[in-house]
Amino acid sequence: MQSTELIQLLQNEYSNKNILVIGYPAVGKTTFATKYIQYLPNHTCIHTDDYIPYGHEQSLYVLLEDLKSINTATFIEGVLGYRLLRKGIQLDCYYPDVVFELTAPWEHIEKVYNTEREDKKIPNLKSFTKSLDTILKQYQLLPNSKPPVWHTISIESLSI
């Protein structure tokens, strides 16, 4: 999907839909959100990294509680989105209309960590991404009466 196609899709078909952006660390979720939220002026944008201070367990529940008070469509991005998908079905409280799963080659992720983040975290990234894959598989096995429209997008195709 090219950037112009995505803009048109967001403006025409997803203007009032709840959108979730997931992907491994350093694939461009925040950049994606920053670039495309402007085409969704009625959405509330939520960066799940803002919930990190609440800790691993509590962050998800604080986010779920915050979502109850939002009266607009949402545009949520971050790795916490994987757990949000699964817990949303388990608690019957969150069903995004659209999921954008961003992907990037592993070399890109390592490059970002080597140049912009803490390269000492690279050895732990593979086990972390495996845990995200496990959560996603668990989500996919749950009965879902409201499955989202799912787009898997390589960030290379968007030039972000």
C-alpha cells in the first residue's frame, strides 16, 4: 500500500473507525501515527508508550479505563496494542474496527537500535518479539464476533 492509497483509505473509509497500529519495536508505529493522524481530525490519538510508567501489568488496565471516557474514534499505536487486542476480547470491552500491523526487516530494527536507541537491548528484542507473536496468535484463536479489517504494511512501502 502506497502512502497516497493509505491517505485516501483513512479519509474515505476509516474516518469514524477505531484504529489500532501494532508492530515490533522500532518499525515506525509512532512515525506512522504522527504522519497519518492529520488525516483523521476527529480521532483521539493514543501512544501506548505513555502508559509505560504504570508498569507492565497495570498499564493495560489504565489504558482500558481511559478508553471508557473517550467519546471519539481512537487511533491507538504501540506494542501494548497486542495485549489490548487479546484483553479486549477476553473482557469483551475493546474491538478495533481496523488494525494496521507494521512490519520491517530485522536489519531495520537493529539499525534503529544501533543508531537511535539502546543497542544493549538488541539481544532481548528477539525474545520480546516472540512474546508479541505469541500474544497475537492467542488473540487470533479467541472467538471474535467483531473482527477488524486487517492491513499488514511494510514500512518500506510507505517510506516512513
